[in-house]
Amino acid sequence: MTLLQPSYLWGLSSLLVPIAIHLWSRNKVRVIKVGSTQFIAQTKSNKSTTIQLNELWLLVLRCLMLTVLVFIIAKPFWTTKSDQKQVVYVFEPSLLATATAREKFKDIPQEDRLLLASGFPEWREDLEINHIAPPNYWQLAQETTTIAADSIVIFTNAFAKAIKGKRPTINSKINWIVVDSYPQEDTPIVAVQRVDSTAVIYAQMKEGNLSFYDKMQPSQSRISQGDSISVGPVDNDKVVPLIIKEPIQVTILSDQSTIAELYYLEAAFRAISKYTYRDIRTQKISKLDTLENRDMDYLISLIEAPTQYYIVPTLELSPDPIARKLIAPTSIALKHTLTRRLSPKIIEEKDFVPQLLDWMQLDIPIKKIAVDYDYRTVPEETIQTNYINAGNQRNKVVQSSLSSVLWVILILLLFMERLVASARKQ
């Protein structure tokens, strides 16, 4: 047992008060006049012994009450050893997914291994870990206060895409260790089949940067089940999704005065085609009456003449010097307006190519698939959380307050003291 305020033990000197009162009361002599002393000797051994015993019990009870009260003020605690561990090791699930990966950590006891997931489950040898999305590192770091350990070591891939939100400040001692477990090699992620060719898109990690490039697939590619394709040697191939894309037909209404603008527009489509891996084909017309019976997906007019042809998404030139955006919507669902004439300066200042891409609303499934292959990492100092030494930090011992128990004892002693005092008066 330990005391939070041991200086209050000086209050035990108050025990001298009931002892002094007891000794002083024994010296008091009362003179009682009686007519006969015939029966005094007979009652002395019974009554006087009972009175003396009651006096002694009152002294003991009152001393105990004062002692208990002093200890309550001193705030006693009962200390016991806790079952928390000195160090606990937490692993990002993907680091223990295979036997080869687990071989790196064979020296760490299995009973000290937890998984970096909600609730921090214990890792087991028979636990199957499939492809798991990277956890939210900083959100789980705030939950580590539930782990009974003096120090926590977290082994992680430190993916940049898994760091979300504001850097947390917690009272858990966490040591983040970044493990480089993903090969820095080009990985095929998806194949795009066009009319006359098939291109395989590769994700490339180089010096911490993620980029993509395409490579033409040989004509003898092995297509399986119609929605995937085998890439690489027969003995070590990889199956990737196959996306079939038809060419996009864009019809441009132009005349001799807009030849330069037509050139800028075609250059923008070439950039979008490379970015989206879509085959975009443009065709020029000079008269509105030639729109009929044309196979097209988009219509763009570079001359100031309403097309009145809004069957497909249409972009018409309608200069508006106060418009904020270069491509602005209208009240007609499929109609947008081009608020400036195209020039190199306007294209650069107004971000024409991104706006043109948004207007076309091309889905980019390739980019969605590529997110799973984003293995960019951050250094250890970037993922570290802020540590604050809080007053309620976990200790190696568990302290239980005894004040409530002592209050119960004090009430019982007070009740007993009143009973003995009332019996003394009788």
C-alpha cells in the first residue's frame, strides 16, 4: 500500500486526545452518600468490571476512527503489477501475407504480434491475408491507446495514399519502421483494346514517383474469357483486365478563318487521347447541312453560328468576355458554349485541355485500376505522430484507491462507537 499524501500522517498525533481524556476521566472521583454499605461489596465485581470494559472499548473505537480518518485524508492506494507488455509489435497486414514476408520477422515472438487494423487483432499462423487496402495510418494511431504496452513498434509500408487527415497528437509511444516490401519494377495493370491494336498499360515506380506508359501487345496475345489478357512469357505471365474501347468520333465545324483554332483543338485531343488511352478521331466540316447521317460522338463549332443540333454533346463558340470558365454550361443539357476564341495564351491561362476533358466526361477506368498499384511511400519522419507525455500515461503498476473501503470502515466504527457509548450510560 502506498500513500498519495503521506505528509498528512502527522494527524495520527490526534490519538493522544482520546487517550488523554480516558486517563483524565479515570482520576475523577464522585462521592455518593448511601445509607447502608451492606450490598456494595456484592455488586462491585459485576458493575465496575462492565463499566471499565466499556471505557476500554470506547477508547479503542475512537482511536481507530481517528486512524481511519487520517488515512482517508492521506489517500492510500493499493499497488499491483499490471499484465501489460513492455513492447508490442504491430504489423501492416500485407507484411505478413506470405511465408517469405514473414521470414523477415521470425525473431519476433508471435504472441507479441498484432495487425494494424481496427481493433488490433492478434496475428495467427493460420490467418489468411488476401489483398487488403492500406489502412488509415493516423486514424489507427489514435486507437493505440487501447493497447496495454509501454512501447509500440509499428512495421508499415508507409504508403503515401494511406496518410489522411491531420497529424495526430497522442500519448502512446510509437516507433514507426518503414519496410520496403514492394519491388520497384514496371507492373502491367490493364490492357486497352482498340480497333487495330492492343496496348498494355504499365505502372512505373522510379525514385518515388509513379508514372504510366503503354506498350503495344503482340498480335498473338493470349486472351482468356474475353475480359482479360495474359502479359509476359508463358512460364511467368500475368493476367490483367482487358478494356475494349471503340474510337471516339469528334466532328468539328470550321472554316478558313479558324484554321489556327482547329489546329489547337486537334492538339488538345491528341493530349487527351494519350492521357485516357482512348482513340479520338476528328473530322472537319464546313457546312451545317452536312451534319446529317454522320457517325459522331461529339460536335464542336468554331464559328459563331448556332448548330441547332443537340443530339450529341455540343460545344458552340459564343464569346462572353465576362465568363469565368472557357467552357460554360447552358440551359440545354447537351449544349455548352466556348466563351473565348482559342489562342496559345487563352489555352494556357484558362486550362483549356482539363476543361475539355471534363466536358467530354470520359470515364477513366484505367486510373481507377492504377490506384491499387500506387506504391509511393514516405520516409519515417513523415509518418511519425506527435507524442505528448500525458498525466494519465500507463504505468507498469495498477493503482487502486482504498478511500471508498476506508469510508465504509469509518461508518461501521462510528456505529459501533455509538452502541458502546449508549450501553455505557445504562
